[in-house]
Amino acid sequence: MVARRFPLVAVALFAMAIVNTNAILAEKPSRPDSGLPLAEPADLGLAAEPLAEITSRMRKKVDEHRAAGVVSLVAYKGKVVHFSAVGQADVEGNRPMTKDSMFAIASMTKPITGAALMILADEGKLSLDDPVAKYVPEFKNATVGDKPLAREITLRDLATHTSGLGGEQRNEGTLAETAVMLARRPLSFQPGEKWQYSPGLSVCGRVVEIVSGQPFE
């Protein structure tokens, strides 16, 4: 069988931390937390050279101070054919990047939050049409500018980006602190009036914590 080659651009990088640093490489394969077994590329009809090039290219980015560190993983037909860690996870602390380094995954948490919300709904522990103020009382005082709400914001509004919440998406605090902070922010429009990308899923995450009794993280 002729080994199959594939474009480097098709490779999914698991994570990248962007800060200046020098490279520290950890290339020895190990079983990822996903539980997928490791395999030799040739055993699956893949060429090894493009996979090896991933590590060298990532190391180059670190050497050029374009990234602090990178973890990359490629799985094919249910088996891991490439898994490496390059650079540092913490530049100031001189902590090397490892294959199990943790990253902030930002909006990739949205599908997780949505799934958790729907599980609780399926279990009858909440309804998507519940007013968010039932769980975060500070939302009772929400306004659109200086005008009162035509109706209360629901969990459905938050989950579908139709709540009227807008403004800065980032937050540095806990979900509890973030939910209260967002509740005090005037809405951009009446709930359900239109769609606008919003931090509403952060509030849903807080509701998941309250209803489940478990920390979201």
C-alpha cells in the first residue's frame, strides 16, 4: 500500500499559547486523556513525514517567539498518529508545555454549556422558558437603556443570543461574579426582539452550577 500524504493545513492543533519564549520539546508519545490508542502512521496508510513536520513547524514558531507553546494532536480512524508538546506553558514560571497542559478554550465551552443546560431540562430540573431571575435575582432589575423590560429574560433567550445582553465578552471573575456583573449591564434591546452575539451562555453556565449543585469547571 502506498502511504497516504495529507496537507499540513488539515491538521487540527489541539491548543496554542501565544507568548514569547524559547522551545522546550516533549516528543515521546503517550496515551492522550481521550483514551484513543496510539498507532504508527504507516499502519494506517499514512506517511510519517508530514506528521513529523508538525512538530518541527511548531518548534519553529516557538523559536521565532510567535508562540509560547503548542500542543498538537492528530487522530485518524480512531487512533492517535501524532501527539507532541513544544515550548512553555508558563513563561514567567519557566514551566514547560506538556501534553496534559490545560488551556482556556473560550467559546468552545458554549456547546458544553448548551448540552449541560439541555440535560437539566430533560431531567425536569429547569425549563428553557424559566426567567433567568429565578436563578440570578439581580436580573429582576434589568433594563433596556433606561426603559423597563417588556418581559423577563429567559434561559432560552440567553442560550440563543436573543437576550439583549451585549458589550464586552471577556471576564476575569467567577461565573457567579460574571452573572451579577452582566445583570447590572443595560440591555441593547428587548428580550427576543432580535439576535446578537452575547455573553449569555456565561450566565447559562452559572445557572447550570446553581441547578446541578456542581461547579461548572
